[in-house]
Amino acid sequence: MSIFGRPKPSANCRIAPSILSADFARLGEEVRDVVSAGADWIHFDVMDNHYVPNLTVGPLVCEAIRPHVSVPIDVHLMVEPVDSIIPMFAKAGADIITFHCEASKHIDRTLQLIRDHGCKAGLVFNPSTSLSYLDYVLDKVDVILLMSVNPGFGGQSFIPSTLQKVVEARRIIDRHYQETGHQILLEIDGGVKPDNIGQIAALGADTFVAGSAIFGKKSVAGYREAIDQMRAAIDRDVTAAIREAEAEELRQRG
């Protein structure tokens, strides 16, 4: 809570460390440590050496880490096709399953498949993928995940043009919420660090995937420091943006 008794902006945000940057030799310990350091979700990257040029982990690893954490596991499918693997991850303990627009021939059906298996459903947008894919499926989308790097590898730099996409996605989400009451989370994945997360949050994102920026610290204390720095940056920049908007509203009122 802030000193004024109102929740800090970061209280409404989620930090989701990506296990892609964790030490796979001790993965159970790593996810326990990062949750104890303040992580809200565990981000689980699945790559198939087909949709993306890398190969990572599958449902058995998700099932193995599930007993180690009580927070949601956010499974990001960078695979093609996707429908056959969704039930496997739902059974393995996934809470959220997201997939790339280009990886499904029938996006509406894939979203419904995820929901039918008891998980939150999300749609992923590469840096050059149009948000127009959302036009007819918003009612089945629980998470919009914007890639701020090209998918396939960890440790890449944030692509600045994603910032405008954040603004556009936030407008779509807010309009949909006003019309239907259906809440959609706006997640960012790629190059998120303490020095840019505040700006991204101020533009409307509320869920942040971070890999090397957290796991690169190599200790529980380091994980906690990185996550605390991210929350502090969100609070600083979102509060500044709110104050600026309030001041502009007062100026317009005259």
C-alpha cells in the first residue's frame, strides 16, 4: 500500500520470470526460489525447432515443476501445430496457455479448446503481427501477449516499436471491457528490464515476462532485488503518468 492508503500501481501487475533463463539442472529449486523472491507467475516457454529455431521443454517438465509452486504457470506455446499439445499441458498443470496467431489454422477453435480444458487462453503477437487477429475472438481471449523480441531465443533486446503496439492493445482491451465487462490481461515478453518496465507499464501493460533480467542474478537475493527494482519502476512511472493525465485534465477544464 502507498502512504496515502491506495494500492501501488505494481500491486495490479504481474512479474513472470521465464524459466528459459533458469538453471535447468536445478529447475525445481529455481522456480521455488524465484517465487519466494516475489514472482507472481512462472513463464514456461515451449519451442519446437519448427515454428521457432530452437528446442526447449514439453509437458513432462511442466508436470515436474507444478508441485514446486502455487502460483500460476503461464505456458507460452511457440509450436506449430498447437491443438494436439494443448490437452497435454492442461493435464500437466498449466493455468494459462498462449499460442501464436500464425500457428493455428482456426484461432477461435484453439482458444475454445484451451478454455474447455480449464485454462485461461491467450493469443500471442510477434513484432510484425497485426492486432487485427483480435477482431472476432476477443470474447475468448483472457491474455494478449505482445512479443517485444522475435521469438525463439532468450536474452534479446527490446524492440522499441512494441511501445506503440502496447498503446493500441490497451485501447482495444479497455473498449472491450467497457462494452462487455470481460477483463483481458496485457502481457509483454522480451527484453523487459528494470530500466524499461516502468515506461511499458505506463503505456498500459500489466503483466511482464523477464528472463535473464531476473535469473541472471544467480541467487534468491538477486532475484528479489531485480523484482523489487521492477516494481519500483512501475510505481514511479505509472504514478507520474497518472499525475500528468490528471494535470492535463485540469488544464482542459480551464
